[in-house]
Amino acid sequence: MIYPENFEIKIGFAQVREMLSELCLSSLGRQFVNRMAFLNRHDLLQRLLDQTNEFKQLLESDAEIPLQHYFDVTAYLDRAAIEGTYLDVLHFFEIKMSLRTIRDSLRFISGAEEGKYEALKALGANITVERNLIAALDKVVDDAGAVREDATPELQRLKRELIGQQGILRKQISGIIRHAKNEGWTPADVEPTIRGGRLVIPVLAEHKRRVKGLIHDESSTGQTVYIEPESIFELNNDIKDLENAYHRELVRILIGLTNTLRNHIPELRKAYQYLGLLDFIRAKAAFARRVEATLPQLQKYPHINWKQAFHPLLYLAHRQLGKPTVPMDLELNRDQRMLLISGPNAGGKSVSLKTVGLLQYMLQCGMLIPAADGSEAGIFQDIFIDIGDEQSIENDLSTYSSHLTNMKKFVTVADNKSLVLIDEFGTGTEPVLGGAIAEAVLQTLNDSKVYGVITTHYTNLKNFAERNPGIVNGAMRYDHKNLAPLYQLEIGKPGSSFAIEIARKIGLPKHIVDKASSLVGKDKIRYDRLLEELETEKQELEKKLREATVLEQKLKRNVKEYNDLKNYLEESKQEVMREAKGKAKLLLKDANQKIESTIQQIKQSQAEKEQTKLARQELETFAIEVRKEAPRPAHKRVVSGSIKPGDNVALVGQDSVGQLVSIKGKTAEVLFGGLKTIVKVDNLEKVEGQVATRKKKEQVETAEGYTRGMNITQRMAGFGSTLDIRGEYAEDALTKVMNFTDEAIMLGIPEIKIIHGRGNGVLRQVVRDYLYSVREVASLSSEVEERGGDGATLAVLK
């Protein structure tokens, strides 16, 4: 049960329904939007939610879903069902194209891999569209909505003869009108025209007797008459006969096609219901994407556990204005069934209450709700709401009487499967009596195990909630220093109206504020002041917690950088030692071989002076070469000279040094500590010395430089040259493309690829418009067809 009758208007669902209608592609979908109603069957509701969620996934995947030709042909099928009638060409065109859309949609969804889109697959499980029927329609009507000339041999023959006769007629009429122009019987710029279905020529009224023929019409001024020349009577008659014959043949074809269609009407009605459902589900999915809605875990019993939920209409309005929307966390369960929200006016109490009503109603109408992943929701049998001014002159009801009427309904009908939403509970009459009646009603609802959200200013209700299990206080937080609402719902403590504080801080005369304080009483002032102090302490604690979190994150980053640097230096040390030991072994081996060879030569020459002297010289030369190959302690920049593969190079402005592997055009491949990186040649400079032989002291002194080089290298290694923005809103996509392009330019990446999908071309246009405006972009092109075609853009950077 939904109460009252104007429930949808009160919570804003009427606007949601209107938005869904606008998102539909056809009247078929809009019919389902109009019939959308509150459901309380778990299995049916779960199926509807799964369908919407799966279609949302389809839209987010940027898949090529058929979205054209959603025609409503129900009236055509009704007409075709009557014996002796036939449909015209336009009707058959819409039937053909929409049946093709149905068939393509069925094939697209059923062709998905196993385990995906199961709810949508089940939706079309019993829908069939005969291929022969589409073929029969296609034989008569083309994709532009025109009759095919070769629909039948007779139609083709008549069309050919008709064209031939019309050609002869045009030639004859051209000769006649040319002669009339030469004689001055017609204006110089006239052309043949049609009157009464026959070709005629315009003739000046004063010369109408000079042209033999039949007058069919005259101009509004009477200065021109339209004459069918006598010499073309027979040709016009022949053409008219051919046109009549052509029309008769066409009608015969249409009657036969209608008879064929009539045999398929029962399954066609099911197929078009499926098309309407697809349109309806697509509209719900599109709305879900617009408000960032998700599928909560659905329970069979009354339950609410929403995380980061927000009002969808408020979210859309704020997004247009560039303002953030503050979400709320809410939990109603068997132990905490009712939430009593208090706080200052304009603090967001009513918005929170309407959010609960709207989201629960949306959910039980088969729509996804704007809440974070991990949220849970249940099913209520009834939703009751009391909100706004229901004063009625016709029924002689005051505002408070209307509220009491609603309370009567709530306490007599609502039970443990009902959700009750009451705004400004107890207001509208004398506060003491209103508060007392409200407390009695609240106790009755609590005894009935009703679920609900209630907003109030009454202190007695806050105290009642504190004393009774099943009810919990909640407060809309308020910055009392700046007199500004924070729109944050906090569950667990009551809120203050801050009436005295607000009055004092806006400058109301002091004697009035003091008088009001004395009238309220010390207990009330002390209670509100305690709430104010608690709020102040909470805000200060949250501020310190945020500062501590920032410091903790900074400390973690510093520790990580320190550990990374330590590991890098340790690895560098081990690598230097391994390389030095390896080279030392090789040198020692070569030296031993050389010495043994020299000794052998001396022995073989029997110690001849010349041979011994020559052998010693060779040994000294070898020693010099060994010293040259020995590792040097450092390296220095080389100002002049071009670089080539094998050279030791460094990034301009960086201390990280690597070995140049290869050069391709303006880019180079460099090996930094076992990691290959692509950089621009202009960003490199040649260095002398061996990379891995730097002294430990120098490594320590330039630790900061190593860190910078390492960070740059890591960023270059971790940078992916492809960005996927499919499914993004244009504004968000543009921000990502801008950041991605800037980083690629900074790192010297030669080419980047942006995948935006085909869709309707909006993302592609946004991406390319921006890239054309970037000076560092040398050229743009589409990817090759097998890798995405115009669904991806390649940008070559200067």
C-alpha cells in the first residue's frame, strides 16, 4: 500500500518518471514507464533490477547495441488483423526496420558469453522473429522506405514502360514549350508543370487560343492559363493508364504482404512487447548511469543499509551548478527500526527523509538507486508519508487536522513490514499538546514494530528515542560558528535547533535573546549548550584526525621512498661488485695467459736479447691496455659530439645514467639499470666513464639525484601509452585526456593512443578537438580497422 495518493509527487518520483519517458526511444517504452508501479514480490523485483543492472553494464561497455528504429507498430498490427485490409508502404517499412532491430538485439544479447546478461537473455528467450517474414518485407520495401522496382516482374515491366512514356512526353512537351516561347505565348522562364495529374504548359491568357489543347487551370491573377496541348493527349492518357496499372499491381502486392503478415501477428505482438521492454530497461539503465546508481543486495525482509546514498534529483541539480552533493549513510534493521532526525531549519532534515522515500520507492519499482557498492536493501509491503501542508478548505481540514488524519491511518494500518516517513512530527498546534500527541503516536508505531524516518524539533521526542529500544536519534550537523548547515546526517545523538544561538549571532537585540532564554528555562538552554559544545568538540576532533591522517600518509610516503632508495643503492652496490669481480677475473686470466706466453717465447728464443726485449715490450703494452680497461671512478658530461648505440648517456638535468641501445628517428631506446626506456634523443646527453663503477661515497652524496632519476625512470617504465575512456562523461573524459597528454609530453613519449569507442561520436569529437589544440601534437589518425578503427585515436607527439 502506498499512502497518500499523491505520494509520487510529494517525494519527487513524478519527476523521475518524466525523465525516464524522455530517455525512451519510442512510445513503446513510454507505455511501460507509465505503467511502472510499486512491487513487493522479491523474485520479480530481483529480476527487474538484474535486467536494469545488466543493461547498464552493456551501456558502460560501449557495445554496439541496436538503438534505432524503435517504432510502435501496434496500430498497424491491429489494422492488418482485419480481413480485407492492407497496409501501405510506410507501414511495412517501419515494421521491417523495427523487426530487424528486434532480431539484432536478440542475437546481440544471446550471443554474449555464458554467465553474462542472463536476465536479459531470459527476457528474450521465447521471442522469435521469422527470417522469412523479414525477407518478404525486404523484397517489397527497401531500407529507404521506397517500393523496390523489382518487387514483381509485372511491377518492374510497368515501371519500365512508365519511365519510357514519360521520357517521350518530356521530349514532346519541351518542343512545344520552346515553340511557344519563341512566339512569345509564354513567359521566358516557364517550365512544364502538373495539373490534375497531367503534364501541362503555362500560357499567357491573351494567347490561350493560339495553343490547341485543353485548359486545366489558371493562375490566381488570371494572367496565366495551364493548357494540355492536343498533341500530347494520347501520351498523357497512356501514362495515366500505366500509373493506374502500376498502382493496381502495387495494391495487389501490399494485400498479399498483409495476408502474410496476418499469420504472424500473435508472435509479432510478443516481439514488440519485448522491444518496448528493451526500450524501458535501457531508459532505466541510462538514468542509473546519469545519477551513478548501483544494484544493492536485495533482502526479502524490510531492511535498509545504504552507504553514501544521495537524492538523485538533488544530485543532478547540484551537478549542473558545479556543487557537490553530500551523501548519507543510513541503516534501519530489526534492532534499529526508526530514525528520529533533529537539527536546525534548512539543515537537510526534509531532504534526508525524502531521499529515503524516493530511493526505496525507486528500488521497489525496479530501478537502481544512487548508493555506493556494498549497500543492502529490503522490501516493504507499505510506504506511508506525511509531509507538507495538507490544509483543505473543501474538507474543512486545518493543517494539523490533516496531520492527525494521516497519523490515524499510520497507527491503524502500518505494521512490521511498513515504512513510515513523517516530516516535522507534532507541529501545527500548541507545542506541549502537539509534542504529547506525537510521543503517544511514536510509542504506538514503535510497539507495532514499524520502520520509519521522522524529523522533529521536539525535545520530548528526542528524550523518548533515547529511552526506548528500536528508535535511534539522528542529527543534521551544523557549523554554529559560521551559522551554516553541513547537510551531514549523524546517527547516534540528537541535534539542536540552535534557535537561541542563531538569534544571538545574527544580531537580535540582547534583551530579547535574554528574555527568550529565561522563558525557555535553564534546563533547555543547558541541554542545547551541551549539544553545541559536543558539536564543537566533534568538529575539532575531526579536524585533528584529518591532520593526523595527512601526516601519516606523508610519513608512509617518506618511508617508502627511503626504502626504495636503500634497496636501489644496495642493488647498485651488489651489481658494481659483481661486475668488478667478473672483469677482474677476466683480466687476471688474460694476464696469466700473456705472462705464460711471454715466458714460453723467451724459452724458445733461448734468451736472445732481441727476442727477450720484444717480449717485454709486448707485455708492457698489454699492461697499459689492461689499465685502460680498468673501471674508472666517475664519469663526466661530453659537451660536443653525437651519440650512437653503445654510448653512456644521461637524461638532461638528471643524474641517472644508462646505455644507449638504439636510435629510431627522433627517439632512442636506453637501458637504465636493466630497464629499457623510450625517450626523445633531444633529452639525452653523452657521458664518459662506466655507469656501474661509481664510488660508494659519490653514490651517497648524490642520493637525491639517484632518487630523482629513479622516479623519472619508474614513471617512464610504468607509463602506458594507451588510455581507455569508453563509457565516461565528456567532461570527465576530457580531464583524463588532458592529464594523460601532459604526462606523455613531459616524459617524451613519441606516440599515444586514446580509445573512445564509436558510439554516437561525442567522445571522439571531444578528444580530437582538444588534441588539435595542443602544439606538441604533430598529427592525429584513426587506429587500423582490425585494432578498433575510428573507435581509437593515435596522436604522434613532436
